[in-house]
Amino acid sequence: MKKNLLALFVCILSVSLQMSATIHIVNQTGYTFSPADFTVLVGDIVRFEWNDGGHNTVSTDVPAGAATWNSPLNSSNQSYDYVVTIPGNYAYVCTFHAGQDGVFTAEALPNSVQNVTRAAIEMNIHTSANGNLTVRVLNASGDKATVTMLDITGREVATLHQGVIASDDFTIRQDVSVFQRGIYFVRFQEGTRVSTRKVLVQ
């Protein structure tokens, strides 16, 4: 009897959470996402909706423990739902079109306590003849990490670092003078913490 009551309670709780979830629509219109900056609650759904052309929605920065996403937006894939499970800041782009990006902030549900930590990457790029990419990693925990550089298609073109990051203020330098001009992404991953930043090699 107790097991049946517990199962019923879990079922009711699950349905209640689903009913209370809000769906936030992000429209792809031309080369923009609209709205480009908004706030949600944990448990809400962010729905990306396609209108025209060939696009995608790709996460570039998520809080620790949150799932990343990479979904096409086109005539065959007209919407994509992302369920928000972790509070924090989220950023995303269309990797096909420079400047087509957006962010949203997820707030914890009332009376819920969650610890959120993440690694932030600051980057400076020098476009001189001896062009160097400087990646400064903040808030690293000292665990093993991998820092890679990806081209606009998501193909890995260089491994900037692989191994332990000795401190929470760690600098990596990479000669990018031999790279073709264009948009690239630097991706930092340390356990479940993932952060990606866009850079322009000129």
C-alpha cells in the first residue's frame, strides 16, 4: 500500500512539474534569434523555431552539469526543445552566420538550493604577422582539462592544452598566423564544465 501511495505521489509530482513548466519561444528570423536575451526558470523549456533558410542552434556556454546542444533549424527540423535543468547563464549561436547568437539566464526554483560553478574563458587575439591567440582560463579547479580550437563547421583544428591546469588563472598561447582567416571557436572542457568562445582570425 505504501509503495502504491509513493508511486502515485511521484506521478502527481512529475505531472505537476510538467504542467508548471513554461515554454519560451526563440524565433529564428533572418540572421537573428528573437528574443536574444531573456530569463527562464529551471524546469522551463526553450523552444527554438525555424522560419527560413538553413540555420542551427549550438550551445557555446552552459553552467556546470547542464547538457549542451547542437541542433539544425531548417525545413526538415523546424523546432528544437531544450529543457533547462541547471541555473546559470547559457549562450548559443548559429555556426553558419556570424553575429547570429543569443543568451538566456536560468533562475533556480524558489526554495531550491544548487551550487553553480563554471569555468570562464577570456580570450585576446593578436592579428599581427606573428599572430597569437591568448586564452586565459579563470575559475579552473585544477583537474585535467582539454582546450581545443574548432573551425566554423565544428571540426577540431588544434589542441591548445590537454592535462592538468595548475591554477585557477591559467594562460595558454597559440600561434594562429598559419590559420586561414575566419571564425573559430575555442572550447574548454574540465569534467562536466564546458565553455566555448568565438574568435575571429584576421
